[in-house]
Amino acid sequence: MATITDIAGELNISTATVSRALNQSRLVTPELAARINETANKLGYKKRVIRRHRGRAILNIKLVLPLHEEPERALFYDLSSLIEGIQRGFKLCGINLLCETTSPKFQPYPHKKGGDLNGFIFAFNSPSPSTIKQLRAVGTPFVVLNRTIDGLPCVGSENAAGMEMIANHLKSARQDLKPAYLTLKGLGQINEERLEGFTATCEKQGTPFNSETDVYNFHDIPSITAEAIAPLAKKYNALVCANDIIGTVVLSELDSLGVSVPSQVSVTGFDDSPVRRLSRPLLTTVSMPLSEIARAAASRLEAQIIENKPAEENIRVAGTLMVAETT
């Protein structure tokens, strides 16, 4: 079987250059890389897969995080849990984890000396069509965390099932349940899934809830004021918040209004995010098992890189209902 040395001798170039080209390094010009790959095919060269190196392999993984215009949105997940889960997911090899924030100008391969990247994890953001095109052209595996996108490998939370647990819990606590759903603009697909799950469960229960008239979509966190919450506390006996950040702010405003929680109004959140620990009374929520989601995403990515396994399109990880003082 042909070797890298055979290819280098045929083209009168170094074995290092051949190795870089066969590993899709950006340090080799596209023209030379094309010649090297053509010669490799002609000589019958077969690349050894990373699988044979397993425990000795060190993979370069880029973690792409969102850049929030509203800083408080970064409070809904714990970065250390995300990183810990990714590290646990790579069992067959070591990793160098490189972090970057996304933007409209994000490029997966910004410059030639950026180092060779074996995989990407897009956490809490979706890669753009141009980014996906570049990754697929180079053949770099990737996974999207906490999103569901048709045709892409994704790992996320059971959003609808989580809201089903919340709705059933509220119904068991209040037979005369009259809920409102509170959310923020810009939460996108995650909010849609959570609202669909809550709406469907209310319909099954026979709980009066209209996804048009009983949903309150706030522009941003500062717009969740006592003045905005006061009429809701009079009209409803449960305020179901799309996440813990909203729930924590709602609790603060209800306290300023003198509204008793949960005797007058129950309040729930979602995600079990770090900010929930600051809520008084402690907010009932559903956990987003971030460490497990990250571990599953990393395991999937490792299987693509090491074992050459095709990516499953969608994996969901179930959370846990965490009943606390607000219900």
C-alpha cells in the first residue's frame, strides 16, 4: 500500500506537506492540496483513520458561544457545567477546547495559522448557512447544542415535555388553574416548543388557556415591571415563565406589589439556571440538564471523528421537575 513517503517522492515535496494536505490543513494551498490528493488516489493511498490512535489522539474542538446584546441572557446556563459535560463526552481521546463567540462575521476558519480543527460545537446558537457550507466543504464534523434544526445534528432539552410536567404540577396544586404564559421576544424555537407543550397539556386537562390571549411577550427584561405584572396577578392565579430569568424578575415585582406567592399566584420558571438560586421564594422550575446535554453532544461528535459514524439528526435529554416554594 502506498505511503505518505511515496506521494512525497512522486511530487518531489516534503512528507510534512503531504501530511498537512491529507489532513486538510489550511497551510497548504488549494492547488497543491488538489495535486497531492490526486496523486494519493492514483497511487492507491489509504489514510489511516484516527480510530487507530484513540487514546493517543488529541483533538482540537472549537466551542462557539453566543454573544448576548442583553447581558442578563448569559445567566440562564452555567459555563462550567457546559465545559465539564463536553470533557466527559470525549472518552476515547483528549481534547483541546477552543472557545469563540459568534457574530454575523463569524468564520469557522478565519486564517491559515488558526490550527487544525477536528470538530465544532455550537452551543445556544445556530451556525449560519455559510458556516454550514464551509464546514461541509472541508468535511469537519459539528453538532448544535440546545437547538433543533432540520438536517443538522442537534442535541437539546425536552422543552415540550418539561412544560407538560409544569402544567400537570400546577393543576394538581390548583384545581381552578387559570394560567398565563410569560416570555421574551427573541427566545425563538425554544420558546415555541415550551409554549406548544404547555398549550397541549392545558388542552388535555381542560384548563382554560388560549395561546393568543393568555401569552404575554415582553420586549426585554426591563419591561417586566410592577405596572405590567399587576393586572396579570389579578386576572390569573399562575404565571408560567419561559425561563428562570423571567420568573425571578416576576417574583421580585410581585413582592413589590405585596402579592403573596404562592397563595395568591403561583410562579414557575424553566432551566434551573444559576440565577434561580437568587429567587425568594425559591422558584419551581424544570432542569435543563446542561452537563448531560453537553456530554451527549460531545459523545456524538467523538463518534463522528473517531469512529466515522454518521451523525444522528436529533437527540433530546429529559429534564427533572424541581418543585419549590413558588407553587
